Amino acid sequence: MTLSLLVVAAASLRFLFLVQKPFWFDECFSVEVARLSWHDFGRLLWRREANMSLYYLMLRGWLHFGSSPFFIRSLSVIFSLASLPAVFWLASKVFDRRVGLIAVALLSCNAYSIRYAQEARSYSLFVFLAALSSGFFVAALQEPSRRRRVGYVLASILAVYAHLYTLLLLGAQWLSLRRTTASRSFRGAWIWIGVTSLPLVVFAAKTGAGPIRWIQRPGLHDLLDFGERLSGNDGAVLLLLYAAACLAAIVPLKGSAQFFRGDARWEVWRLRFLLSWLILPVAFTLLLSMARPIFLGRYFNFCLPALVILAASGLASLRSKLLLGAILAAMLLLSLQGTFSYYAHDFDLERDGSKAATDYILDHAQAGDAILFHIAETRVPYEFFKSIRGVGPSSGPETVYPRHGERLDYRDFTGKPTEELIQSLAGHYSRVWVVLMSNGDPGHPDATTLMLNSLFGKSFPRMEHSWFPKIEVRLYSGTWPPEAR
């Protein structure tokens, strides 16, 4: 009964204001990938988007039943809600039902969980599958059986295809069993997971860090900011309460020297497992980021189950029920405050103005206009918001780049326009819209922008600017007299 009430409360928080935040580039990208033909879908996944392939596949089926922003995001809400009973099951296995209910209460109003439950990306699916994988992992450890091992293998493989960083979770699971006799019973499972995950590993080796080359090298401030967001987005006080609750779970252990021993008793091993899950992925990625930045806060929301279960076990260890109730109530209220703060001020990213830019272009376009996108991917949100307006692919300005057909195909997701293409436009169009996004810092445009500035300036005498969050829209028009060319 209590679990059901917590799930209902969590559903209310996740569905409330579900479309208050505008769709942004990554969400539009998810939808347009899922809408591709099967041929283009497969080619694009292999070329650059295999990391979230499971989510794209599930979204592809989901879109058959609706296409509004509310409906699209609802899929992520469902995954987020499914993670609550999964976390309860895991916490009950590792500790008991009381800890499970406290953990679910903490997770139900956690702003980080809610924020990614309201986004059309793979992150809430990732959390659910991470909790499910760890639940089967612990269950198979406590009561070994073929059914539990198969469940562990399947959940882990699905989690890998939801997000490649699942490999860090699997590493934490392995580390928690290192030098124990129990690790032998998981060798076969890990081999199966490794073999079936090989295509994604090959993809990662083939593409390298190219798709995430925009990530900046993290500093101490970024790590502190991540901690505050993960704990509920309400600053240092809530983070300190979580830290104190986690310490309350760890400190009472007697003989802490055995914490890292292979034959540690169950009460020690379970804490070692949760700490490995919570700390290892972040620490390992920070270390790698010294050479090549790959640390991004939202990639680690799969650590949330470990955090809330560890904190819940610390709270449950308090002898005074009054003290437990007071601290838990404070943490829940601060978490709710962090959630409403998120609605007022976004975190983890600055959303772009793709919808406003698309509406502006379609409202001011004239027959015979052309449109060109500074980088190919910028066409993706434009096509999504055109579909939301209910206009056909051929409406609005004629797309001249990227264009390999009337509709998007896999080649339209990468690339930049050439000089030859730009030089050819003046003879065919009197008005050309140019959309620029992610084109360098103000005052320091990238090479493609410099080329556009030079060539369009020679071909069109007039240019009008319109600015939107992270997007610039230009309208080049007119023609130079023959003697001025």
C-alpha cells in the first residue's frame, strides 16, 4: 500500500508540468532518428548513434500511438516510474523492506530523477535497467539459480544498449565480488554480456570520443555541482544531509579493515557494492577526463539508486523514530524545493530556441525562399517543429542543405555545406535563410561561419539578423547589380 502511494505521488510529480520546459535539440534528435526509415535508422545507428539504440528502438514503436510533446515524453516517465519498484526490490534484497520504502520515498521526489523523467532521451530507461540489473545481481548472489542469472544477463545487456556507461556499473559489480568465491558463478554471465555487447564496444572504438568531443574538462566546481544535482538540486544543505545519511550507514561497522577483503561478511559486502556503484563510475571517468574529457553529469544518473539506497540504510539505522522522521521529512521537503527550483531555473544544460526560430522562419518565409543550415544536425529540430505545426515536408523554404531527398535520411545528420554549394545559390534564389547553431564563441566564429560570411556577403547585398537562445537566423536577400559583382 505504501509503495503504491509513493508511486502515485511520483507519477504526479513527473506528469505535472511535463511540457512546461520546451523541447530542445537532443529531444528533437531522438524523435527524428526514431522516424527514419528502417534502412536509414540502421545506417545512422551504426555511423554515430548506437549508444542509445535501445531507447530509439522503443521510441520508434511509441510514436505509432501519438506524436505530441506530452505523449513523447511520457515514455520516459513510464521508465522512471518503473524504476521505483525496481529500487524497492533491490533495496529489500540488500537490506529490508523498510530501507526499500525510504529509498523509494527519496527517489520519488528527487529533482534529478524528475528532470530526466521529463526528457525524450534514454536516461530514465538507463536508471531503470541499472536498478534491474543490480537487483538480479544481488538476487543471484543470495540464492543462485539459472532464472536469476538469465535475468541478470538480459537486464545488463539491455542496459548496455540503453547507454554505454553501463559498462561502468558492470565494472563496479565485478569489483565488489573481486577475490571472492562467488565471482566464479558470474563468469559465464559476464562472458555472455561481453559477447552480446561487443557490437557496441566496436562502435565506441570506431567512433572514439568524436560524438562527445564538445564536453569540457571537469573541475572541482563541476564535481560539487554534480553532487548537489544528484542529491536533489537544493544546494549544499541537502547534499550534506545525504552525505551524513550515507556516513551513518558506514561508520557503525566494526572492523572496517575487512571492508576491502574478499571474504567480507554480508553486512560489509553490501555497503562495498553500493559504494562501488556510487563512486567508481564517477572516479574512473574523472581520471580518464584528465586525458580526454568524457565526464558529463547526466551520464551518471544511473548512480541514483545506489545513493538513495545507501542514504536510506543510514536513516533506517537511527534508533530514534522521531529523529528519522524529522530528517527524512527535511530531505523530502528540500527535494521538492529542488524540483520546483528546476522548473524555474533549468540545470545541466541551456535549452535552445529551436521552436521559436522555426516558427519565425515559417511565419516570415515567402514563396521561392531557400534555407541552409550551418551544420547538418541543425535541420533536425527544424523538421520536428515543422511536424508539430502540422505542415508537410515541402512547405516553407526549400531546403538546400542538408538535402538528400524530401525527408530526412541518415546522411542529413552530419556534415557542413561546401563553398561550391553556397556560390551556386545566388543564381537560383533571391532570398536564402541561414540557420547557425553551435558555431563558436561570440566574436570567434568557426571556419564554416567565416566561409558563410564571406561568400554570402559577395552574393547578397542585404542581411537581416534574428537571435534566439543558442541560435542565429539570417535572411540574405537581394541581388548585386551586374557591375558590382
